[in-house]
Amino acid sequence: MSAVSDSDLQHLVNRINLEKRFAEVDPSTFDKGHQRLKKALDVGKTMNDAIKFANSPAGNLLASQLGLSKHGKHAKPPKVGKKDKK
């Protein structure tokens, strides 16, 4: 009879148990997780694109025309239709 160490036997038992558990996993679980991750990455890409635009010359021009300063802070609203009294 060949002697097998306790650690080798424990490793083998763990491996068999893992293979049994893996066989019981529903493959759709991975698909759902993949779709959620893909959606989150798409949102992140859109946010990065928006930030790049906001920091571009066109984004700065648009912000100034809307009365906004950089980083979304509001500038003083422009005076419209009223002349300063002296």
C-alpha cells in the first residue's frame, strides 16, 4: 500500500468538492454578472467622454455661454435687459 500524505489527500478532496460545486453552478449567473459589468463599464465610458468634452475648448465655450464656470460651479448670472444706473 502506497502512503499518501494528509496534505495531498486533503488537496484531492478539496478539488473533488470544488468540481462538484462548479458543476452545480447555473451558467446564466455568469451571463447576468457579465451584462451588469458591461453596463457599468459603458456608463463609466460615457462619463469619461462627458468629462473630456467639458474640459475641451468647445465645452468651455458652452459653459461660458450658459453662465457656468469650470467644474460645474455657477458663475454670476448675466444681467439681461437692465442697464446699470449711475
